[in-house]
Amino acid sequence: MYLVPSEQTLFEMEHNPISLRDLKASGLAIVDKPKEILGLEKLNTSESCVLIRSEVYFDKYYSPEEFDFKNTEDVAFVTHTILGLLGASNIEQTYVTSDKKIYNSLDESGFGVGAGYKIFGGEVKHNSSSSNSSVSQNKLEKEKKIGHSGKSASKEYIYNYIKEHNIDTTGLPSWVRSAIETHDINPIKSFRDRQYKLSYNQQIKNQSREINGKIKAGFFGASIKTNFSSSSTNEHTYFEEIIFNAEFGEK
């Protein structure tokens, strides 16, 4: 988790070294040169902002408010894409939240960050503070099936795709990494109930709550406090895992 401080926040930090030390101890890294360190070209540093890197992309950053949804979206898209390159002909994705509700798509979950995006360092930042809605059903009857040709790409092509799209494979579960590594010699025929545990989402939620408490206890102004909204720090439902089912090979 990174803090890109404004001049006002830098001034406050210089005069509150103890509070600053507490923030750093919670894992908040201070980045005064976002272009050089994070590779962000268009970042407006007139206001302080907190950024969290996507679990599966080296070059995507999100605010604490939108991270849970956007990181889940990234994880689902990258995993789905790689399965397609491995030769998946049908893919089912099921999303499970911390209160054990089950959804067959992110749109139906109602936990999206909604409208109100603006360009933010080449990526997207959300400015809405609207509350998350929920779906009453505990289980949806239909599962989302996405068709592919079933034709697989070579392992070399897959690795080139990963590199060109700045994908961080260390965030992927072992069953995905193993499938890529053995693809040319032992192609996958099916995946059933393979889980992608979104433990990073919970980790960020806990870290945001801890940092928010230290910010409130310190002497920092509103320029940094606004980065931790109630939706990013309060106890509420978050995405816990994605379950994948996939069939491989041409039909």
C-alpha cells in the first residue's frame, strides 16, 4: 500500500514523525516520486492519494474504497483468460463473499463500485462513496458459462502474453501456474471446483482499517483522511474466493 503525499501532507509528516513512523509500521510506503517508483505518468499530486497494487497486474493501482471489487475483477479476468489460452472451451466462474453468498457474476453481486470514474495515473480511480447493495438470494440457479474455441496456444505464446500485459503470476494459485508450466507436455482436460482464495482482499481490508485508526489518532489533515472512506475500512462483506470449473478441448 502506497501513499503519494501532497505538499501539505509532506509538511504534516515532517512535523509528526511519531505518527508517520506508526503509519510506516502498518505497511504504508511513502512515495514522493510516483513516476519513477510506480511508473505512474498522469498522477495529480496536488492532493494526497493512497494506492494499492492489483494482485495480478504490475501496473494497476486502486484506491482503498474500490480495491476489493477491482482486484476481484482483475483476478477473474486474468485467470479466465489464461484458462482460455490453455484450451478451455467452457468456463464457469462462481463468486463467494465473506457472508457465504454465492454469485455467478460480479454484476449480479451488487458490490460494484458504480459510476464516477476518472483517469488516475493511467488507470482508473473511483470517487463515489455510494454504499454497496446486496442480493437477497443465497444462491443463484444459473452459472455463468463462457465459451471458447477449445484451441490452446503454445506455452511460449502464453508466457509472452503474460509479459506483454504486465501480469504478475506470483499472485495466481498454484494450480494455474502448474497448468501453464506443464501445458506442452501434459495438457489439462478439465478443472472442477478449483478455488482462487482472495486472501489478499481480506489482508488489504485489515491493513486499511489499521492505517485508518492510526491516521485518526495522529495529527494529519483531511487530505489523507479522505482516502479511507467508511466503505473501505468498516466491517462489511468482501469477496472471499472465486470457484472455477472448466472443460478443455475442441467440441
